[in-house]
Amino acid sequence: MPYGYQATLKARPGHRDEVIAILLRGVDGLRAAGCRLYAVGVSDATDPDLIWVNELWESKEQHDASLLLPETKAAIAEALPLLTGEVTGQELTVVGGLGV
């Protein structure tokens, strides 16, 4: 059964696009790590500094292992100073849908 993860990250004012660039920079390696879907989005109408990240993985273990990759650790370290600290995360058991 696929593993899903949904997160929100709040960027410091004026740094949203910089954080998005960091998040999207490493997408090429995600498929090899077991990621089926990695979507980064924003909602300018409700909060222009809020970033949504939706992920679908082959397994939770592959997701967790991806967080230990050197490029992932470097991206997190680079993005952290650009964030307010308001971060949410939700694990999901994916039960079906289009493309799943």
C-alpha cells in the first residue's frame, strides 16, 4: 500500500519562491528513491507565504530513507533559515485514487 505525506511550510515574507526552488531542485532523484508523486503548491489567495507539499511513496520506509540522503539533508539545512518554523505534517494511508 502506498504511503502519503502532506506538509505545509511557512516561508518568511519574501522568501517563498526561494524555498520552492530549494524544494524542487532535487526532484530528479526522488523517483529512484521510491517517490511516485511530489507536488509543491501555493495558495496566493489565502496565504502567499504558505507552501504545500504532497508526496506519494512506495512505502514509509522509502520516504524515511530519503530524508537521510545527503542532498535531502543539505536542502533542509538551506531552507530552514528561510522558514518561520510553522510547519505541519500529516501521514496518510493511501486507499485509492487516480494514478495511485
